Amino acid sequence: MTTTEGVVFERFSAWFDGTPALVNVSLTIQPRSITAIIGPSGSGKSTLLRAINRLDEGLPGARRAGALRVAGDDVLAPGTDLSALRQRVGMVFQRSNPFPRSIFDNVAYGPRLTSRTQGSDIDDVVEDALRRAALWEEVRDRLDAPAHTLSAGQQQRLCVARALANRPTVLLLDEPTSALDPQGTVRLEELLYELQRDLTILIVTHNLQQAARLSRRTALLVDGVLIEEGASDRLFTHPTDSRTEAFITGRFG
Ligand SMILES: Nc1ncnc2c1ncn2[C@@H]1O[C@H](COP(=O)(O)OP(=O)(O)OP(=O)(O)O)[C@@H](O)[C@H]1O
Ligand SMILES: [Mg+2]
């Protein structure tokens, strides 16, 4: 395992209209594992995630500094192909956002866009992505049904399948289970646990128990500053920073 395969922030900062949202963050996200990003509301968690596939690109007033590499590639370089980057780096949001199309078309969307896959091959790509997203058995007989007819948890796994169909190396999830019931949450967690075998997974969560049980490593942000990063089993039991202890014991945030 080499760190060049993961995601590396080096003295990375982000501002919105001159106000800092991330301050000098240096953080290495290990490949083939789950890293949890925790912190109070407004601490920069989503900004950190969105930076990786440059989602805030083009926002007037948004400014970035420092280095950010995905599998060794400088993704902030002016020549970066943004659509290629967003295929390598898949994103799943808090509220599942399937397109108003069929289940099949949602998953086929990315591969069709790049015309990487055509004809009957697309069926295999869709099936494979749905299987990897642990959704195939539930939807195989209704692939033409509108995506919105799925349950919230199924829709969230559909969004994972849609990302997986692009064969990403990094999967970003921003509070993916906050709108799910306990059962849907367990299904998604089990899925992520499986997927970490060949993906770099970053998950933002407000659920500290989820971070502790699911992630190998955890990073705490407070006011845009990386306070502490380390093995989750250590960080949640023996935090080194008093602010981490305050946060995980619920004394602030
Ligand atoms: N598009 C934007 N325009 C202006 N300011 C923004 C924008 N997006 C984020 N910010 C600001 O950047 C800071 C960090 O926001 P961010 O969304 O990253 O926080 P967060 O940790 O994800 O919070 P939450 O837990 O509430 O989702 C906040 O002060 C926020 O107001
Ligand atoms: Mg957020």
C-alpha cells in the first residue's frame, strides 16, 4: 500500500468571499480503507470533500491554495479534465439525488456519457455496478421503473451504483445515511465496508458511532482547521487533543 494511491492534501486552504473555510489542511487519506471526516456544523467538512472533485469550481468568490493530489495527480492543475476527474472521484450526497429516469438509465448515465460502453455491453456494466452496490437482487426485475419508486435507502445505494459505473478510484459520501432509517443505514454501511477493498472512501458523518465503527481512520475539523487525525479506534478512545475529547464527548459541536 502506497500513499500515492490515496488522496493527499498539502497545506490546503479554501476561502469563500475572503472568509476561510479550510486553513492549511495537510491530510493523507489512505487507499483501500474508509476515512471519516467529523466536526461541528460549518467546520469545512463538505468543503474538504467537494474540493477533491472541484465541485466549487466556478463559484464566484471561491479561492483555493495549496496542493491536492489524487493517486499522485495534481488535481488543481489548470489542465485537469474535470469530467474525467469526476469519474475517478465519485460523490454521493446526503439526500439521494437520482435523475428522474429509470433505475437502469441512472446507472447507465456515466458510461453512456463517455461513450465508453455501447450496445449490450451497457447491460453488463449496469448489472455489475448494481451488484457491487448490493442493489441488484432488489431491482433486477424492475430496471425500467422510475428511480424515485425505490425506498430512500435503495435510492442511496442507486446513487452509489451510479458512481461505481464510472469505475472511480475514490468515493466521497457527504452524510449519506442521515436521511435513512436504521435498516437503510446498516445496509449502506455494510456496502461501504465491502467497497473499501478496492476504493478510497471518505465519509462525512455527524454520527460519531458510525465513524467509530465504520472507518479505519478519522479526521476532526474545527473552524476549517484539522485538529486531529488518526486510527479511529485510538482517536475515539484516547484523543490526543483536548478539542477532540470535547467534541467526541459532546461538549461542543
Ligand atoms: N457556496 C458557499 N458560499 C459561501 N460560503 C460557503 C459556501 N459553502 C460553504 N461555505 C462556508 O464555508 C464554511 C464551511 O462550510 P461546510 O459546508 O464545508 O461545513 P460543514 O462542516 O460541511 O457543515 P455541516 O455539518 O453543517 O454540513 C461555512 O462557514 C460555510 O458557511
Ligand atoms: Mg456539510
